[in-house]
Amino acid sequence: MTLFTLEGDRHRAMLHEPRPLAPRSREAVVPDRIVLESPVGEFVLSDI
């Protein structure tokens, strides 16, 4: 099954462009988790 073909002299080129196969709902927006007014912050370091 071919979704998209290149025209003309470009038929030997590879196309790596994601194409949606079906409509989907929009992803949820992640709210900011920082407080810009705070004089200090938190840094988490994990050795996985």
C-alpha cells in the first residue's frame, strides 16, 4: 500500500515525512509546573 509517491526524477529518493492515517483527538496540554516568582527552585537528579 503506497500512501505517497514522489513525482518525476525524485522516484529514487526516500521520503521520511510522517503522515496521519486517521484523524485523532488533540493531546492534552500540560500546564506549567514552575513558579516564576519563587527565589529558589528544585533540581531532581536520578541515576537510573
